[in-house]
Amino acid sequence: MYSQTYSVPHAVRQIIGSNTLFFQALSTGIANYTALAQKIKPEVEKLTKSEVNVNTLVVAIKRFADSLDGIDYEYHPIFEGVRMSLTGSIIDIDFHETDDIYQVLDEIFELGSGYNMFRTNKQIRLFAEDIDEIRTLFKSSNKGVPGEIKDGLSKITITVQSDKENTYEVLSLVLSLLHNNRIPLYNAFFTQNEIILILGMNDAAKAYEVIREKLYGHE
């Protein structure tokens, strides 16, 4: 329930300013004002407690967008609690499923090195730190486990606190940042509380700084 009545401009600022996706689209100039107006119309009408014409909303949205020119929004409270880490050198091990594969995986896991494992149809992808012990286990001739190693990769891990954040909003923003900065993504995976980005080593440092600046502001 809304306890107070807003004007249309105030309602527009309130709704867009509290929605990361709407705000990002508006501040970067990629928003379709009419489509955005139709999207937020029901919520605006709840805040204003009256029917609102779409054209009126378009005008209010445009004025809000104009007011953003020259303003540097360095920090968004919605991202409090998000944590990032960068693993500088990892390898992508693409296992073909065999009877011996789990023995090799168990030995790799016993090393205690950071890793992420994903299973697809008859294949297992393991992203692990590029250390000699893992390469040795994989290449040991007596294991007989077929597969391939792709090196020259880095990993960015973004952890999201489920009680505070929306992983899908953070993921959407991160992918938009990578696209806008033309940073190629090798692979990506996400769960309810974690986003894993796999990138080439030459791209990872730039990606980390671009994302960190957006999530945390200029520190």
C-alpha cells in the first residue's frame, strides 16, 4: 500500500530511480520512452492514485532523462553487499565422460584449489586454477581420460547476498557493461547467489575494473 500521493514527475523519478534496469537504459540513452511509459504506467497510477496518460508519462520521462545529463552517478545502493574477486590464471578442462573420469576429478578436488565444474551432455567442464599439479593429473598417461585443456583464461566471481540483492539485475548490468565496452566473454555461469565470468586473460583486468567501478563507485 502507498501511504502518500505523488505527482507524475515525482512518481516517474521514484520508479525509474529505484529500478536498475530502467535507470541504466535511461541514463545510457537507449530507452524507448513510449515503451518505458507503458511499462511503468500501472505503478505510476498506484503512486499518483489517478489514471495517467501515456503521453504525459513520456514527457515526464524525457524531462527526467534530460536532468541526468552531466550527473555522475557513481554508486547505487542496490549493489551493497556484492563482492568481486579475480582469479588471474585458470584453465578450461573439457572432459569426455568415461569410467575413469571421476577418479581424476576426485584427485583434482583433493588439491583444494579453487574450481567450478559444469556438466553438459556426456561432457564435464572444469574451470580450475592453472597449477602444475592439475595439469599433471590431467595429462598422466596411466589415467586414460580423454579431453582438452584451454589455457590463457581468467575468472571473475561476483557473489550476491540473497537477502539483499537481485542476482538477475546484477547479471543484466554486468552483461550490458561487457557489451558496451566490447569485452568478449568466453563463458558465463550463474546460480542464485553467484555469477561466474570466464574471459581471456587480456580482457579480464579491463572487465574487472569496468564492473568494479560500476558496482562500488570510484574508490
